[in-house]
Amino acid sequence: MGLHFTKEEFTKRKEKVLIKMNEQSIDALLMFRQESMYWLTGYDTFGYVFFQSLILDKKGNIILLTRAPDLRQAQNTSNIEDIRVWVDKDGSNPTDDLKIILDELDLKGKNLGIEYEAYGLTGRNAIRLNKSLESYCSIEDKSELITKLRVIKSNEEIEYVRKAAHLADLALDEVWKYAKAGVSESKILAEMNRVIFDGGGDYPANEFIIGSGQNALLCRYQAEKQILKQQDQLTIEWAGTYRHYHSAMFRTIPIGKPDSKHHKMHEACVEALKNCESKLKPGIKIGEVFDIHAKTFDDLGFNKARMNACGYSLGATFSPNWMDWPMLYTGNPYEIKPGNVFFMHMILMDSENGLAMNLGETYLVTENGNERLGKQKLDLVIL
């Protein structure tokens, strides 16, 4: 089997989930988040776009309900021994198959936790699930039960995050090599992905963000690929990915002669990032990290150009995005702990002047502070 973690690691994870279930009086947890399934069992697939659920009861029984294409996927990538398949046919309702499993586990009338915050559990499937379970058992939204366990990375996970960070560094080398006037954004993306895959990496959980000119002010991927001009600006956000673990970076690179405001914006981004670094340590609430980010930009006159969040947790995530819980915004009460991994992005989008400046790095929280995982310089590189 292609298990990426030791048997002992998976045993510890399962024990932690069972303890939380017992504390919260949950007789069984119905998982729909692919991240939860991967973390708990190693199960690796994009089959979550269809109905599938991993059931864990308080006795420790684990059963996967999925479609035929994922039978061998689960056998080859996970430690799941009991795999059930629901059959594709006109009018099929896999919640009926799920009820059969719940009956086998004697869960009628019991308290079930459900991961509703899951891309695979569409609105239609959730309605079907709720209708199937009404009058059958008690249900509660337990979308974050495993998520809150995943947010603290083990030593085995940190090893993969470090490999992802190295791949992200290699990708930035390719950006600096190819981001020149006359070069297509497509070429830059191709070379970045080449070194990541050559290094044993994976597809990221969402597309890299890339844009030049006015598109440099966009915080999302879009399909237009432009040729860099003699005087231009290139914004790019990417992640090195290894075994689905992400380490992200963010840069804006002036091409040719930069606008004088680019320098001031970059200086502000560096100052904000350094101030956030000083706050990112155990015992601090992550909302306070955002607040120092906001104060720095506001004091420097960039209030209208900044965002209302300055980062988020990273880990093993699946499409459609690599953002994980929790996010860095004002008032967020999550208390930072050793083993957290956060991507902190300092974003300035000056629509009035058509200028962008971005700087982002991934950090591992340590016992006494944090470690920046990327090893590249933070200087303003002009190409």
C-alpha cells in the first residue's frame, strides 16, 4: 500500500479522534471531507466529487462507502479494510446504502456527527442525507472535529511540509530566471511546475495565481496568459506541494523600470511581514497577528489597498483550494500552538494607481516562536 505515514502515526490519530468523539458524546462520525479521510487513513482520491463517506464509530470500526472507481484507490492508498460500493444507476440514492451500514453498527437512535463543511457533500446530497436520517438518529454538525486536530502537525507531517517549502523555493528560482519582457506567463508557470514535479511534488490544491499589468491586482487565478511588457509588474502566488502538504509563497516582481511607489509598497510589505512574525508565537490569538498587519499598513497610508485577512493555516488539502482552517482575521480567537503552519500574505492592491505589491511566506510555529520555511530573500527583485 502507498501509505505515507507509519502505522503508529495513524494509530495516534485515530485515538485522538475517538477521545474527541467521547468528549462530545458522538457515537459515530460521518466524514465527507477528503482531508479528514486522508489524515485518518491515508485514503487519497479526488472521488469526493461524488457521494462518499468514511464512517468511524466509537468502538473504532471504520467503513468507507464509495463508488466502484475508488474501490482499488482505497485499497492501494489507505489502511481501510472494510470498503463498500454503492452502484451507479438511474435514481440511485447512496444514503440508502449508508443507512444499511449504520444499521450494522447499531447506530439507530444514536448521536451522529456529520462533516457538513465538505466540498463533496453538495447541497443536494446534504438534503438527501438529512431526509434519510430524520427520525432515525440524532445528528450534529461536527465539521471541525478532525480539522482542529489536523491543525497541529506531527513530526512526520512537518517533514513533508519542509519538502514542500523546498519545492516552492525552487519554483521561485524559475520565476526569477524566466520573468523577463517578451516572455509569456504560460512559460513561467510551465517551468515552475516542471521543477516541482521533477522534485517529486504534487499538483497543488488550487491553481497558481499569475497576472501581469492590470491582472497583477487580482488575487485569483484567471485563464488569460499575457506576454510581459518592457515595463510591467508580475504577481504570482504558488505553493510547493508534497504528499498533498503545501508551503505557499507570494511575490510581485516589477519588470523593467519599477514605479517609485513599488518601492514604498514593498517596504511596507516587508515591515508588515516582520511585525506579523513577531506576533506569530504560542499563546497569541491569531486575530492579533492580523491586527498588527492592519495597523502597519494603515499607519503607512495603505488602508484602502490592504485586505481583511492576512493568511491562513496550511496542511494536506485537496481541490478546490489549499487554504485550511483557521484564517488570520481580526477577532479570531484561535490560540497559536507549536506545530501550527501558517501562510502569511502581505497584499497591497492599489487600484487608483494600477499597482500591486505582494509578499507571502509560510511559517512553522515552534515552542518559542516561529521558523520561516522558505529560504529565499525578501528583497524587491526587479527583472
